[in-house]
Amino acid sequence: MGAGGRMSVPSTKHEQQKNALHRSPHSKPPFTLGEIKKAIPPRCFERSLLRSFSYVVYDFCLVFLFYYVATSYIHLLPLHFQALAWPIYWTLQGCVLTGVWVIAHECGHHAFSDYQWVDDTVGLILHSALLVPYFSWKYSHRRHHSNTGSLERDEVFVPKPKSKIPWYFKYLNNPVGRVLTLTFTLTLGWPLYLAFNVSGRPYDRYACHYNPYGPIYNDRERLQIYISDVGVITTSYVLYRVVLANGLAWLICVYGVPLLIVNGFLVLITYLQHTHPALPHYDSSEWDWLRGALATMDRDYGVLNKVFHNITDTHVAHHLFSTMPHYNAMEATKAIKPILGEYYQFDGTPFYRAMWREARECLYVEPDEDAPTKGVFWYKNKF
């Protein structure tokens, strides 16, 4: 499974999971980006404004349907049924809104349409509605794509070598510690990353996605960071007015909890795409763009693959060709597997089990002691 097109399909789930843990090749690939692109039908790179908007309309039809049912009928149920109905609403709404987040992500990559101003307008509106500073995220995320797998320059979920791991980490590598760590990461990880660059690359001074003059951004980008801040402030003001009209408890139930689920999923999705025992990381002596782009993992989220617009199971293709629209990524993934061979990585372990395994196995990175070069780092967990 983890070896792509060059190996036979494992016959059992045990064999599939075992193969998924085989280390990815880390030497220079025997193919070029151009050769990969030639294997993909040209139509996969075509962006359709109408088709892209159809996904926005579809997602928002579901969003408003769930909202209408929740606000019109849940309060009519007996209390014990309300206690069941609200979590169902939160889960459904949070999953669909994660799909909305992904569409805004498409806009940030100029994969929504052929018009940059349309992409940025749609992305700004959708991300602002989810309290995401669109342009701020867009530019830092672009640098992530430019430096994936680099220990010095990647932007998010940058692993640390053992020597830089905080002393208390070894005391968290147990079931209780992992529960606490995962709970903290999935609930507070996203706002802490935006506000304090937690889990991001180190900078020589305070880095914040809301600060136009922070080290993340250059002079040409600062005006758009202000626009991002205005978008978030505008949404915050609207939410304040909603609280005045309907109360804080109403807002938390209808909007707040689904937003927490969105934040949790986007952190989890990103974490599992770039954190896996089979994936290498590189220092400056070994890193190059293609090997870094291939150091990512396609995952299987079951029915949520479609809800999340296949950002979960086509991430390798996305890192190679980020302006490709999501609705063509599945076809492109099938086309590139024979070219990538063992360099294509897929793990079909259920995401909740994978989350627990990676939290246990992937604590820091170190090169192998007997490796001929010391620039290739692998996840380890032994203290």
C-alpha cells in the first residue's frame, strides 16, 4: 500500500498496514516533475468557475439545511433527545464546514478559477466566515508548499531533533499523556498557530499571522494582511451582534462547536499528511523541492474524503501541482502512481487509529546512526 504502483496489492489489512510503515525512498527520484506532469491528462489542470462554484453552493445548501433543522426543531425535543441531537448537528455541520474551509484553501492556491481576483474574493469571504485570516494563511501556506520536508524552512508541523525536544516530552509518551497532547493540539492548535506560530518554523522574533509587520511577511504582502485582519474583525463583530440578539449559549451551539470541529479537522488533516514513520525530512544538505513534495502521505478518511473534497486522499498530487482543482485530483493521482512507484505514499489506516499511532511513534526526528549521509531525518520516539 505504501509502495504505490510497483508492488502487488497486499491481501490483508495487516499486510497493508505493515507495508504502509515501510520507509519511503529518500534518494533523488529517477523521474522529473515534467515527466510526472506528462502522465496526467491535460484536462486535469483545467479550472471551471461554474463547477467550482457548484461545490460552494452544494456545501452551503447543507450548511443552511443543518442550521434550519437545528434551530427549528431541536428545542422542541425532550431534553434527553436534545442531548443526542446537538452532537449530531455539531458533527455534521463541522464536517461540511471543513469542506467549505477546503474550498477557500483551493482559492489560496489559485485552483478555484482562472481569475485571481475571483479566487481571492471567494477565499477571503469563506475563510473570514470561519475566523481565518485568508491572505495571512495564503502566504505562509505557500511557503509551506515551497519548502515541504525542510527542517529549516518548512512552515508548519516542523519536527524537532531530539536535542531540541522539551524535557517533559518523554513523560507524555504514554496513553494519558497522548490523550492530553492530542486534545490540546486539536482544540487549541490552530488558534495558537495563527497567534503565536506554535508548531511553525522558528523565526528570530515574534511571528503572528495577524501582524502585517511580522517576520512571516514581506513588504509587498503587508496590505493584504491588513485586509485579512479586517475580514476576521468584521466576522467577530457580526458574531458579537448575534450574541446580543440570541445569547452566547445559542452562538456556541449553532456556530462555536462546529467551528471547533473544523479547527480540529484541519489540524488533524495537516498533521497526518506530514507526520508518519515512513516519511523522511531533510536538512539543507539533502533537501530539494521534489523530494520534499513527495514526503507527504495520502490518507483514507472513508466517506469524509468526499465531504472534505478529497484533500485527504490526493495530497501527494496536490503538493506536486497545487493549482490543480480538487475535482480533478483523483484522476491525476491514479495517473501518477505508476510513475512515482515507491515514492507514492498512501496509508489506509483509519484516521483515528493513525492519529494515535503517530502521536506515539513520531515524537522527534534524527538521522540513522549508520546512514552514509546525515541529512535525512526519520521520526523516532525512544528517549
